Amino acid sequence: MRLTNKLYAQHIGWHFKKHWQVQGRRVPKETGAAAELLKMGIQLKTPEEVLNPPREFQSVDIVGAVRKPISEDQSHPNWHSTACHLFGNNNVLLGGLPQAQVLTNTIEINSFPQNIEDALRSGQHSKAVDRNVQNAIFSSHLLDAQQVKLPKRRLIDRPAYILPRLYGVSHERRNRLVINKLIFEIEKLCGRSVTVSRKLTDDVKFQTSLTKDNDLLAFTIGGDKLISSTRALDAVKGKFNGELPDLYPVKCTVSMQKQHIYTEKNFYPIRAEVSCSHPHTIITFFDKTIVNNVHGADVTKSQFYGRTMLKAFIAAVARAKQLYGGSAKGDLQKPIVVQCVQTDGKVFHFGVFQLNTLNLNSDSTTKNYWFHRQSVELFTECCYTSGRPHIEGFNSEPFYILNAFYHNF
């Protein structure tokens, strides 16, 4: 709590503060002790001279050339004559989900795989579990001890008006706490038989590169939490047909930054020889103050969905190249399935990506699959009402979907 006049008025500390202010304005009286010491030949020093004695710096002659920053031109070690389209962790595709589909050669299925749908229908809802989920929301959004300055708020109608800054739990910590607590509740439900085959890793990185219609694409993204498994997820049964969206007159690489300095490196965060290295679920956070368009506009719902799909796609490609080699192309012997969850602490978006082929060209007959639903809200508002934590519009559906994802084999 900040120290204000009203707070000090209720506390005796106000009197001590005022006392020190009065005493600090007193002028020391001359006692004559300094003159007597000088007569005796004793040198006087101030406290600053004793505590911080002056230091003498000597110039040093540097032998050899001075290290200079690497210039971003053809002399750069990572310079390539062919430009590459880059996609990072803090940007989104301008065309949203349709552009992501064309870019990754993926068709959209507006439902989850059948095994997850069956698990959601047969799941039992418990009031005790819902109460624990609400307590997890309170603990992460309101009751945490961290108090920092939150990002600036702006009014759309009055962009020049400066609103007072609020103190509270930071966005990144709030998201991490609510995900950790929800997973803890899920682990209590599933038991040791399931949790022993799962491993959780924070702050992972995925990096890979692909070619699409003679255009080079490089992806570098991060996952705030990776759930890995001792066995890979089974491919979705059945064949799904669909057409890719028409983006004419724009290209599928629109809004992707083009550079000559890049690395064609493939990186998956867990070694292949580790028993629990198969990607199971990626959980990523969304912060609108960090993730934005190249033009600075707000992220739309379609762009939000496209970011979820790209996260799962890049993780699946990085795993495929780790297993089959960095030069792997064409259809995969065994499809790689990755589940993905994106949330801003309140809104959750779930999806399942099945990587069937690394051939992203427009003439490819094999398509990748993206199963997802519309995003759902865990709650509408979480705040203090009459001095007590209060939650409005609580919806337990995101928790049970996350539970079905965790149990999926």
C-alpha cells in the first residue's frame, strides 16, 4: 500500500516523519573544534571524502582493432542473397485464420476430434471442482501478493486523455498462475496413472524453416508451457475434405517481414532420445500490449485464431524435422498431432493440429487438418465488490476442455 497523508494520519509514523523533517532543518553550531585541530596540524576530512575517496583513472592503449557492431549488410555472417519471410512471436498474420490456412496448406474443421467430443459429452461436472476453479481464478487475478503498475489504459473516444495508472498482478504472472492452478486441479482428477506419462516445461522455443511456392519461410515462436508425453498422440481417424480460402488479390505471405539476414535452423526443445519428448499440448499466452499487427491495429478474432494454429503447426514441423531430418519434404510416414491452447487469462481458444505433409505448395493434394471451436470465456468479470472477491459470468467449459485435452492419448 502506498504511503499517503491519509494513511499517516491514522498512524503514529506521521509524527516521526514530521519530527525528522523539523530536525533536518537545524543548522549545526560552530564549536571551535575544527580550528583547534588545524592549529595542531591535524588534517580535516568530510564524511564524503572518507566514504567515497577520489579515484584516478589511467588511460589504457588498446592494441589491435576496436570491436565494432556487425553491420546489417552483405558482410553479415547470416546474410543470404535470397530474402526470407519471417514470422515471430509478437506478430500476427494480417489475413487471420484464412491466410494461415493457405500458408500452411491446412483445411479447417469446426469441431474437435471425435474422441475429445465424446470425452466432453460423457464428462461429469462437479460443484466441488467448479468451486476449486473459481478459487484458482481468485488466487491468480486478485489475491496474489504481486502489485505492479499495469499497462496504460486508453479511451477510444478520447485517445489523448490519460487515465490514472492501476496497480495489480501483471498479465504474464496472472496467466501463468491460472494455468498452473488449472493443471493442478486436472492432475488431481486424472491420478498418477496419467500424470506419470506427462512432463511440463516452461518457456520453450520452436524454430524451423520451410519453402512454399519458391518462397522461403522462417518461423521462430515461443511456448509459455509445453506438455510432453511418453507416447505420441494418435492420428485422427477418417478423411476430411475441404477447400482452401481464396485470398486473391493478396498473397499468403502478406504482412510477413522480408529480410536477407536469417538462419535456416530447426530447433525442438527436447531431444529425441528422451522418453517423454513427444509434443502433447502447447499453452501460449496472449497479451494485446505485446502482440499486434505490423500496422499497429488491434488484433481481430480471426487473427487470434490464426496465431493459435500457427503455434501448433510450427511445433509439429519442428518435431517432424527432428525425427525425419532437416531436409525432409513431402508426406509424413506417420502424422504428427499437436494440441494448442491460447489464452489471455479470461478467453480460451482450443485447437488440434494434424501435420500430414511438409509440402506446402499450392499443387499439393495432401492437406493438413486443423480442428477447433470458437473461443470461450472462463468468466466475464473478476473484481472486488464491497471489499470481497466477486466473479461474474463463470463458465466451467474451458476447464473441462483443457481436462479432455490433458487426458487425450
